[in-house]
Amino acid sequence: MSPEEEYEFERSMKNRPHVVILGAGATMASIPNGDKNGRKSSVMNGFIEALGMTDILKDAKLETQSNNLEDIYSELYDNENYSEIRKELDKRIRNYFSKLELPEEVNIYDLLLLSLKGKDLIATFNWDPLLLQAYQRACRITRDLPDLAFLHGNVLVGYCRNHKYGGILSQQCAKCNEPFSPVPLLYPVTHKNYSTDPYINDNWKALKNKLRRAYIVTIFGYSAPNTDKEAISIMEETWGDLNNRYLEDIEIIDIQDEDKLISSWRNFIHSHHYKICNDFFSSSLAKNPRRTTVEFFDRTMNAMFTKSLRSFVPNMSWGAVKTLISELLEEEDQLPPDGILVTHAHTI
């Protein structure tokens, strides 16, 4: 390649998306001691008890002995006689998650959003409102934030089906001024139809669009359960042939055993191109906020020894976060329109 071609290749690679996929483990990591009011984010096991649905389900005569919502709802879903129970379950789930509030102090979701840019995407399977609450806070610092995709719906999201406008549930459609309707919540059944509802379909399209072009994919607290086989299949198909993914990297933030994680995500990993992190602060997102794809290219393609000088660390104050982000934004603002960001590094 000519120097001009090399320059354009580097610029385009560094500007490819970083896609983050969130599961329940991400929310649990964000509020390990409970939300602002001490409420815990529930997981699938024991969730029925948390909702106070045990007595109602006794009348359903379910065959499963499991206390896991995935197992219970799958059986309810297959029997039309339980439609009223499903409606009540939906009502209580929305009420339960809608009450969750972010603590006042800096949260992992705040840092996650601020670690990415407008070219990037966070796709979540979670129903809870915490990511959107963090987004509203992050907007006070910068508007150059990643896109969001709610793959299974969200209790805080509303949508106008006539004009395909979406936003916070309490808002109105910008075109017709009608109040938003709640988006559907997709429940843990084996066969989900992601194309039936236009809002869910649009969110999956957004994920597929970014995933095709992604340079780094981070999977945060998502265990790829059996009831999400269809979702995994869609993502695998979009990611494509691993032989064509020899430049990309997969990052997994999870507390599970490494062998189990690699087995779950083997169809996304080319050779040794992966990293396992036990917590958010060990990830590229925290170590190189707003520079993840830049640092990855400099380290792997420019053969540079990179050093993270501006990183997120535990227990940061809002003042420290704002100062760090302000420095990064100032650096970006000073860059020419066709310029290339570089990391603090030296050539190996």
C-alpha cells in the first residue's frame, strides 16, 4: 500500500465500532449492593418468589420443579390457558424493574457509556432502566455517546408505532405528540420472533449493522442461555466466518470459569484473539476510555507498546470522571477532520 492508502486504512480501522453486549451480570455488577434504595437486581433463579407470584403459580399445575423464570415462563408460554397468568407476570415484572434507580455516586454503567463514542453500540438483553438512567447522566458530560439497542425491550422505553419514534416512556412522539406506548418485553422462551414487533426488529437491525463492522466486541455479564439460542444464532450469522475475523478481538467481562466462557463464545473467537476480564476495570473500556479501537490498532498493527495514562478506576468521584473525559474530548476536538488519534505509546 502507498503511504496514503496506509493512512486511510489506519483511520478507517480506528473508527470502526466497538460493540458491547450486556446481560444480567452487567446490571448485577453495576449495583452489587443494591440500587439507590437498596433494591437488588434479581436473576432468573428465585425471581418468581421475588415477584410474589408463588401462590398464583400453584394453580397453574406446572410440570417443572424449577424456580427459574426461564423454565417456568417457557411452560406458561406453551399453554394458552395460562394467558392471564402471563399478563399478571408481565405487569409485576415491569413494576419490579421500573422501581430500580441508580445510586447517586459514579456507577459502572456511567463509565461504560462514557468509555465509548457515537460510532459504537451497547446492545442489552436487560429489562431494567439503569442503562438509560446512566445515559441521561452521561449526556450532561458529552453528547458523543454510543447508540443503544434494547434487544428484549426495556421498562423505561416507549415507542410510537405510527412514526417509529422512540424514547423515554414518559415522553411523546416528536411527530404526532401522542404519548409513547410501552415497548414489549421479550420473555425467556426458546423460540422468540424478533421480527414481529417493529421496535424490537429495529433494535436487532441496529445490532447487526454495527456487529458486521465491529473491530472489538465486548460481552459483559451475558451467559448465552439456552432460551437465547435464536439470538446467538443471529449474532453468529452476522459475525460471519471466523477466517475473515483475524483482525478483530473479543473481550469477555465475566466471573465464570474461562473454559466455560470460551466454549460459549467459540464461534466468535478467531484463534487466540480474545481477552477474559473478571471485572469492568480490567477491560479495555476502563483502561482506554474513548480510545479502545485506537489502542487496539496501535498495539496490534503498529507494533506499539501502549500505556494507559487516563483510565477509569474504582470509586472515582464525578469530578475526576468529568476531568478525565474533558481531557479526552479536548484532544478529539483538536484533531483535524481527517486526522488519526494515537495512544500514549512507543514502538516495540
